[in-house]
Amino acid sequence: MSDFEHLPYRPCVGIALFNDSGKVFVGERIDSPGAWQMPQGGMDEGEDIEAAFFREMREEIGTGKATILKIMDNPLRYDLPPHLQGRLWNGAYRGQEQTWVAARFGGSDSEINLKAHTPPEFQKWQWVPLPEVINLIVPFKRDIYRQVIAAFEGL
């Protein structure tokens, strides 16, 4: 048993934000060039999924203009890979337990502001077809993303 197996999972919301063309928003992480992901972030204590969704959306992309389409029934978990254990979240968590939310973007691309929150998380962004997201994601998150794609590909 590793030193991290006894730790809890960090409660988190994941955001699959679809535009009018059916593509999803992905951002390239500032701290890991070449690593793309859909917006996501920790939930504050006592915060519900919808509140966390809109807060994270405003923080990471600068707007909360969206309509929720679907919330996954069950959260998905992943463990951090060994090289990140103890380095993220002050070493308090073994990984994340993510509740994923699919939503339709209600704004325009010009409203997206990656610098809305300090420090920003993303340095670039793009809209991509949902099935292609898997090719952009860091390997340790790919199993989670496969499940997200399967849950939301019909939207």
C-alpha cells in the first residue's frame, strides 16, 4: 500500500461545454504545455454541483453563459500518477472524484477570457469534436475521458 492510498479523493466538477456546432471546449494547461483538458476544478465545502459548475466555468473561461444539459449519475475517480502524488493539493488527496456536467455554451467566442481568474489555468483554447478529446488528454486521465465521451456523445 502506498502512502497515498489512505487519502480521500478531492471532490471535483468536470465541464463538457458544447458550442452550437456540437464541439467541446478544451484548454491547454499553462503548467503543462501540450496537456489539454476540459475545464474542471475542486468543489468548495457545502457547494452543490450546479454552483460549482458555474463558478469553475467563470474562473477558467471567464463566463458563466451556459445551460446545463445533463449531469452524470455517478462520479468518476482517478488516482494521481506517482510523479504527482504529494505535489498537488498540498498532498491532501490521492486523486479526484469528478462529477461531470454537460452544458450548451450560451455566449460567443469573444466572451471567453482565460485570464478572468488569477492565476489562469489555460494558455490556449479550442473547440474540438468530443471523440477527438481523448487524443489531447494526458494518459492518466484518459479512462475518465472515455467514460465522459460515452456518457455525453449523444448530446
